[in-house]
Amino acid sequence: MLKEMKRKDDILPKLMASTGSHDDLFSKEISKYEHICQEIASNLEVQEQFLMHIQAQNDEFASIFNLKDYKGIAWQMQIMQSSSVLSVF
């Protein structure tokens, strides 16, 4: 969508034909993209809310299942398995 809009938005002919203020032309042309900027801002807010929700869920999961202890146990089991493999050789 944005690539197509960019391709179609060639203001050079308008700029060359303009006898008035270039600032007015630029303001008018840039206003075409205001709705996209608003949509992006809205999407960023939603993404931040999702991230906060995911972080809260992760914190809850970690506290319920005590992941710190699990990681320690998993690491110890990995060392034991590695030791038993090495003893075979």
C-alpha cells in the first residue's frame, strides 16, 4: 500500500507549476499521509499493551512454576548426562 502511494505521489509537476508558497504545497501534500500516521500511532499503542500483557503473563508463569529452580535443575541434569556420556569414552 505505501509503496504504491509513494509511486503515485510525484509532486514535482505540482512544484514546478506552483507560483505560490512551496510551504503551502508541502503542507497540503503531507496532509494526505496524516491518516497513516494516526494508524501507526494507534498500532504502536496496541503493541505496547500486548507487550505489557505478555510480560505480566510471563511473570505470573515464572512465579507459579518457579523457573529459576527449574533452570538450575535442568542445568544439573545436563551436566550429569554429559558426564555419563564422557565416562563411556
